[in-house]
Amino acid sequence: MKLHGIKIPHLKNTADSAPQRIPIPKIITIPASMHIGKPAEILVKRGDTVKVGQLIGKADGFISSNIHSSVSGTVQKIDTMVTSNGVKISCAVIESDGKQELDEKIKPPFINDFDGFINAVKDSGVVGLGGAGFPSFAKLKIDDLARIETVVINAAECEPYITSDTRTMLDKNEYIYKGISAIKKYMNVRDFVIGIEKNKPSAIEKMKELALKDEHIRVHALPSMYPQGGEKVLVYNTLKKIIPQGGLPIDVGVIVINITTLAFIGEYLETGIPLVEKCVTIDGSAVKEPKNVIAPIGTPISDLIESAGGLKCEPAKVLYGGPMMGIAVPSMNEPVLKNTNAVIFMDKKEAAVPKTTACINCGACIAHCPFRLEPRSISLAYKAGNVGDLEKLCVDLCMECGCCSYVCPANRPLVQTNKLAKLKLREYLSYKKEMN
Amino acid sequence: MEHLNVSVSPHFFSKRTTQNIMLDVIIALMPALIASVIIFGWRSLLITVVCIACCVISEYVFRKICQKDNTISDLSAVITGMLLAFNLPVTIPVWQAIIGSITAIIVVKQLFGGIGQNFANPAITARIIMLVAFSGSMTSWTFSENSVDALSGATPLAAAAKGFSSGVDYMMLFLGDHGGCLGETCALAIILGGIYLLIRKVITWHIPVAFISTVAVMSFLCGKDPLYQILSGGLLLAAFFMATDYSTSPSTPWGKIIFGIGCGLITILIRVWGSLPEGVSYSILLMNILTPYISRLTRQKPLGALGGAKS
């Protein structure tokens, strides 16, 4: 069985642009939550001096993550901000002194067993850097290590524009290998598959060199078809395994980890410097010179533009991430987050949302859904308030990749309706549970 | 300075729109239109233009009266007009063509909610209504005076049904040089249009292939000449252009195959045992009615679904 998908423009304009550090911004804003789960508990207060890599927020609860200062300087204030998904959280606003002094406490972690490894990953503050932002230690903390058969390394990078994972593969080869070795050593895994879309031949070449070094590493070239980077799509296309509805990759003996996340873990084990900076692709029709840059986490988006030669025109839409699943930000003051892999500045023409017309039942949404869902039927069931049908149509499987909305000739908001339908179904299911 | 658009993802859209899909269908119908002018003369162009104009105007007026968004720019009314005209004999009185077009758009399409909402194919249903209402002029197959040959008489299918030879060979069938509705006779032109639709991915192979091959197999089993059955009557036009109508055919691959097979079976049943020489229109209309059920029954199982998606 072949999974469906869509052919979209690749626009990997920045694949050859080796990332360069941007000048240290004067003010940075570090939100207490740049991950899925509970926000971190902020440890610093106004007037405190901080150094690069200093812990300024502690993970609160199991699914949470540490946050660290990315500059040296003074805490200006502890403020509140509204994240792009509408949640109010606290954040630390830090004024940089420009010296970038490293915290003295930083040293490579000392690890001798699995628990030590998990603690190190937790201390590093790393979260899923492919965009999901799920705390990595929570993902790796598997009770029964024997369940893990394969680690699938997600290097598909299927979204247009983004090339930060490509750069990881080209520039951070040895750290990827370190990360793999650590998982091998502490988690006792013997099979690693790196899934890369075919549109990145040089990255595939580099990873094949790695595979020559180690018989447990395989490289799997994926078709250039969006969305290869979707977890379930990736696991199916590399291993032919189907993750059951409501299940996780571990249910079929798999762990999926993003390549940049893995490389960061490798780097952290060597240097002990927590996640304080990020390679970000700056691209989009409003950008003069698309580039990859390394920016301290918390850098306002507006500070990135100068490094990319400035803007051609006033942007009409600015995205965290790629154009298929990225989040449009309300303001240019929004900070670079841990899981920001690209910032896309779109001009008016590129940002234009086409007008919605009547559904003509062409079936394109059904023919392109990687999971074989029926977005059209889901829309009708949602409109009619028919939750029973939503359950039968398995809308909870939808990964919100956006293929349906992309192909729809009537430009109907299909994936958008799926998102609403998922919420409605969840409400209904929890209500049903309560009643029983 | 900041007026950023914060719409929800995706932020990219394909260039394909309803309008350019419909434009592709119109382009695909052009060879058949040109062929009809060559075969039947300029009157076929007149009928086509009248039907298109009436369809577009009635859609415009109806939407205006109902105070709804106007949809004539999506070009679907143009296609309805063309297909209806292609299903009429060239000698049809203009006023009858006008009534047919208005019926197609208002009764069959707009009263059900307009594009995408109608359960039956407007052109086919209007043709059937006209066949009942104006049976005389709808079944007179005289060629007009300025056509290439002053042939007249029954269509090849009608002749075959009555048991005598129509004097039409395969080549004449293929090129369309015989009696029939104005757009359905030239197999070559229709196949060219069909290939264009397939290349442009407006339609998939499922319905035409299932429809045509069912007719071939069934006519062979019934002792008829399969090639003759395929090339004559409105089969090719219907299989490529009318059975594949989005709103009135299933959208799953298996649904399309079942739909095509159903159309083929009913066509042959009517051609062989029915009292009518041609059954393509009825077969499609009957299958249109079954479409919602076929769609439900052929729902694909989503990847990793625990229950089934079928209902």
C-alpha cells in the first residue's frame, strides 16, 4: 500500500547556506513554555544577573522542560505573554550585556547508566526540535527498553523552505553519531534508520558515510512527497509498520526522534551546554537574502531580518515553521523558540488566502490524505453536529498536515474543520466515558 | 506598522481552482464540438451556443433572485450547456433546446443547492425530460442540408436494435460520420478530449474504463459486436464526460469502479432487452441515485484505524 501525499514546491533556497551566528540581541524574551506540557517554574527575579546556559526555569511535573538563559546579562522583568496558541504564560525578559559569558557550572554530564542518560537529556532542556516541542527525555524514558526495536531518525524535512535539518546533517555529522552512540549504549538499541527525503542528495550522501562507519545505521531515502516527516507516515515508509489509532510509535517497537534533536543530545553530552541557541532558516517571499542563522533562543523575530539582508517589503504574514503546518505569529516581537526551525516572511501575494467556494465533490481531499480520511465527509458531519459519524470517520487520526486544504480546488477550510472536529470528538468521548 | 495576517495553517495552496478544472473540461469538449460542426454543419454550433447561453443566464438569474453568491464564473453552467447540446439531435427546434437548458440548470441543479449539491447529472436529466416531452424531435436523426452527406435515417444503434445493418462501418463510427446526437458521434474527438482530461488529472481512469469494459464484456456475452457497441450511441461521451461528473459520482477508487460497472450493465440491459435503442442516459441517472450509498460502502479504511470507517 502506498500512502498518498502532495507534491509541493520545495523552495529549499537556503540548503547551501551554512548557518552564521547573528549579533547578540539587546533584549531577549524567554517564555516559560516552549514545549508541550506544563510551563517551567521560573527561578530568577528582576535584577538577577544571569549567564549563558544558566538554569532560569525548572521543569514542573513529568511532561515539562527546563529553560536556560541564552545570553549573559540582567533580568529586566518577569512578564506575562500570550503564546501563539493563545495561552497566557510568564516569561523572563533579559537584557544582554553582550559578553556572552558562560555559566561556570557548565560541564559535560557524567553518565553511567540509562537513568543518568535520561537525567542528562532532561537537564539539557531539549524538546522535539522538528517542531512538535515534546520534551525529549519524556519520550526516551521507556520503562521496558526491550520493547524498542528500531529508532527512526526523522530527517525528512518535508516542509517547503526549511533547511535547518539539512544543515544539521551537513555540519553536525559527528554529533549525530555521538547521539546515536549514546542511545545505543544506554538504551541498548541496535537498529537506526535515518529517513531523508530524496530532494536532499548531499545530506543523504553525508548520512551514508555515517552508515558505513556503523553497521547498525541505515539510510532510507524517502520520496519527495509531503508529508514524509509526519511520524506515522515516516514509520510506515521506513519500516512498513502501522501505528494503531490512539497509539504511539513505541506500540510498534519504534522511537522517532528528529535529527537535530539527536545531534543536540550528542553535542550536549560532549559540551554540557544546554539548549540556548537554534539554527533557524530565514526565508519567504519578503526576505531579500534567504539564509540560515544561529540565534539565541528568545531573540525577537524582528532581529533576525537584518542578518538576511533585510526585507523587500512589509511582510503580510510571518510564520514559525513551514508554510504547511507553521504558525502565523501576531507580531514581529515574538521570540525564537526552542522548536523554531524556520521563520518565514511572506509578502502580500504569497500570504493571500484564496476565496472559499462551494464543494464540488471532486474527491481530491480523499485522494491526497496520507491516512485515507475523508475530509469532505468530516466537514459535513461536523457541520451537522454528528459526533457519532466523526468517530466512525476516525477524525482523531488526522495529523493536521494540511494536504486536503492545499489541494482543494474550492479552497475549503478542510484541515481547519478537522481540527475543530477533533476537539468536538474528544469532548464527546470524555463525556461518554464519564457517563459509563 | 504591524498588520500581520494570523490565519491558521496551511499557508500554501495549490493553483488548481474549480474554475480552471471546469475550463479544462471545456477545452476537452472542443474537439467534439469541432467534429460536430464538420459532420452536422453550423446548426450544431448554434444549438451549442444557445444551450450554453441559456444555462449561464438561468443560473445567473436564479442566484440573483435567491440573493445568493453568483457562481457563473466557475464555468460549470457552460459545461452543462455544452453537454446538453451534445446530447440533442442537430434538428432540435431552438425553443426546445432553451426549455431543456433552463430545466437542467434550475430544476436539476439550482433547486438542490447549486454546484456540488445536485444528486443527478443536470445535462442527462434534462435530456431525459426532453426525450419524454419532445419525443418526436428528440429522435429525428435527419442531417441538416449543409452537412457533408445528405444522410438521413436511424442511428447505427437503432438500426442494430431493429436487426438490420445500418451500413455504417467501424471507420465511419470512429470518425462520427453517421446519425446521432450532435456531440456524441465522433469517437475520435471524444477520446482525444478524454485523454486530455486524464492527463490534466481532471478525471481518473476508473469510471471510463469500468464503464466501457463492462459494456464490451456484456455485449460479447450477449452475442453483440463489442466494438460496434462501444463506438456507437452516446457511450464514449457519457463515459468520459458525464459519468465522471464530480457531484454525482462516488469519489473513492472502488466506488468509481462499481459506479462504472453499474452504468455499463444497465446500458447493455437497456440496449439488448429494453424497448429503447439507447440506454446510456438512463444508466447514469440510475447510478447517480445510488452514488451516496456506493460512497458510504466503499469508504477506505484509514491507516491504523481500529474500528472500520464503514458505516
